Amino acid sequence: MGAAVTLALQPVADPAAPLARRNPVAKVGAALLFSLPLISTLDPLTPALALLVELLLLPFFGVRLGVLARRAAPLMPAAAGILVTMVLFAAERDGALLVSLGSIDVTTGVLATAGALILRVFAVALPGIVVFATTDPTDLADALVQNAKAPARFAIGALAAFRLVPLLGEEWRSLSLARRARGIDAGRNPVAKMRLFGSTAFALLVGALRRGVRLAVAMDARGFDSDVPRTHARRQHFTLPDAILLAVALLTAIAIIATSVALDVFRPVTG
């Protein structure tokens, strides 16, 4: 559990890569402009083309395929859940029958719909994974304040909370070891394991809330809620290449949607 909670916050890409050097706000905006149109359709071709583009752009972000695979691993349970849900509860079961499990018919149409949804999950999530793999959180907070004109209280507070996320894993391990030292162990009893998990999670939540309150008080004491204009130690410049990145991301998304429409496979969500 601790390993699952722990997040790598520092960028793991090559900082000299051409797209990794772009302004953090531009990278976040490009990820949104590229991925959001993908949720407008249910066909499998659109997210498949988007995934192909994303994988082709990995070298330009300086992200290795192995790093991407490790950071995208938490999406696998979601993909499995989508597949199981569609097999059990899909309303439309068109196509050829593959397997019949009592009252549940697994058809090619069900698997195609599930595959399209799984591809959408990965196509929408991977741009965000790449952005955070190439962006320092402090640079992102600075860029949000300087370039996106986000409130400094929100941006700096979010940065502080983001920096504290790895402590959850350490605290979980500390709580587990402390309870084991006191003889609290669930053994092989699944019910006892669930109870122990719930009590440990509650203790972790209480500790996180207390730490958050202390951090908020400390930030207010240092003037983070002041109306005095703040200065910036590191300037974040939004340049012409950053604007080009936003435009190319939007145009690429439009081109992918247009390709699906031209091939007559576009299935709008509202249709």
C-alpha cells in the first residue's frame, strides 16, 4: 500500500528534450486541448490514433517508454474494471457470439465497446502523465501564477499539498509497523484484514487533516493570504513556441476527429 501511495514528484524525463523545455502552462494546456475532444466519441479508432500520436511524441518529451509504462500502471485496474463491467452489464450485445456464460452473452460488439472505452482512458490519461513526468511542480505553480494568472493562494497551497503526498506512504508504513509492534495483526483472516485496513486508513486521514491544518496556519502566518503583490524567484516566460504547441495540439485533435468522421466510424456520445 505504501508503494502505491508514494508518487514520484520530480521530473524523470530528459530536460534537454525540445518539448520538455516548454512552459508548464503550455504543456498542460496542450494536454487538455489534445485529450478533451477524445471524450466526444465512442469509436475505437479515435483514441487509437491519439495513442499512436502520443507514443510517437514521447522522444520529443524525453520520456522513456519504460517510465511511461510504470506511471501508467495504475490505469490497468481501471481497464480491467471497464472490461468486467461491460461484459456483465452491457445493454447492447450485437455482433458475433463468442462465449455464453449462462444469461451473459459475450459478443464481439461488447468487446469492441469495452476496448474503445479502455483506449479512451489511456488516450486521455497519457498526456497528463507525460506532462507531469517532464515538469517540476514548483515550475508549474510559478507558471500558473505568472502566466495563467491563477490565485497565488490556490497555486502555492496546491503545490504544498502535492509535495506532501509522498509522506502518506511513509506514514502508512509507520502506522502498520507500530500496530504490528503492539501485536495488532490480521493474520490470514480476510475480515480482520479489511477492518485493520479501514482503521489504518482512518488514522492516516486524521493525521493528514492535522498536518494540513498546521500547514495552512503556517502559510497564513507567513503572509500567504496577504494582498501585498508577491515577487517571483524564478520567472516563467510564455513564448511563441509555447503558443505554437497549443495550436498544434488543438489542430492534431481536430485532425483525428476529422479522420474518424471521414472514415464513417465516428460515434458521438450524445448520439
